[in-house]
Amino acid sequence: MKMDYPEHYESDVLSFFDGRPDALALYRVLAAGLARIAPEGRVKVQKSQISFYDGGLFAMASLPKRKGDPGLVVSFGLGRRDPSPRIGAAVEPYPGRWTHHAALTREADLDGQLLGWLEEARGFCRAKGRGKA
């Protein structure tokens, strides 16, 4: 099975990253990794983020809030707070549901640790959707 992309995905992505070729290149690597993690998932390009779903929203890519900051912010939900210094911020919007935000400024940042968090986030989301978390 292949990830579900909306009809105008490519043009929407290009518009989202207009003027930010560095961030677009990082996004392409991130999106390929997420397609491997959640091959039956789907993608939605929105005004402020690109969202990845598989049983529910499990990961997001957005541009840094401060103009001029490089790269992407990758956000994902876990059932625990990860204390890694790579996490720029973590909030608990609901008891037992932690949203983590990590910077992705170079391709090497998309390593086993980040991919592991994204895979864990997918599993957590899918388990929540079945009422197991």
C-alpha cells in the first residue's frame, strides 16, 4: 500500500516552502522517511503545517516561528515526555499525551533517534485510535 497524497500535493508543498529551498530539501527527506514508517498513512498540506495521519494525526512539519531560522520543526505525539536535549519543547495538552517539537536543520538530524520517535508516535496514535492508550 502507498501513502495517500492529496490531488494537488506537489503544488501545495512547493507553495508551502516558497522561497525556502533548504527547508523543502529537508522536508523531502522527512516525507520519504514518514512514507516508510506509515506506508498506508495520508498527508495533508495546510497553511501552517504539513500533517501526517495514520489512524489519527501523528506527526507534523512546519517552518520555524522566527523568520530566518533554518530548517523545519518536526512535531509528534508520544504517550510520555522524552527528556532528550534534541526536543526544543514538549507540552502535555491532555493527560498522558505529550507533543514534542524538534528542530531539523540538516539531513543528518533525520537519524535513527528522530525516526524512532516518529515510529513510536505512529504506534501511539494507532493504539489511541483503537482505545488502547
